[in-house]
Amino acid sequence: MYDRDAVFWGTTAKTVAADPAAVAEDFQDAPKRPNATVAFGEQHIRVYGDVGVNTGYYTFSDIREGQRISVPARFTMVFVNREGTWRIVAHH
């Protein structure tokens, strides 16, 4: 879903991922966490021609040391419609 020009600053990341390899690296551990979930809460979606913006919050849940933990996070995502496909170009 991320465009080749995407910039991503993950919830727990220490740095901004500004190229495809860095964005992919932020998600490399996801398959190792089969109990992890993301639940979206309130969202505000606006579309301006070929640009869309979604601002809201989500809650990450996972099991750590046998206990379910939940981490709330806010986000803003910017999408661009390239040739009929919406891609994320900024995610913070």
C-alpha cells in the first residue's frame, strides 16, 4: 500500500523511513507476532482530487510475557491516486 516515494514514521520507530527498503524494514517483525492486532477508532477522511488524508487513532494489541497489552496511537496518512490506485505517501 506504500508508494515508492513514501515516508513513514512508525509509532515506536526512532527514525523516519524514507525509502522502500526502510519502510519494509519497519514491518519485518510483523509475521513473528501472530497475536498482534490493530483496531481503528475515530477517523477523519478528506479527499482533495488525487490526494486523500486520513487522520485518527488506532490501538495496537499484542501478547507480551503472557499478558495482553494495548498501545493507543494517533496517525495521519496521506494518499495519492496514481493511475487509479491509492497509495500511501506519508504515514505518521
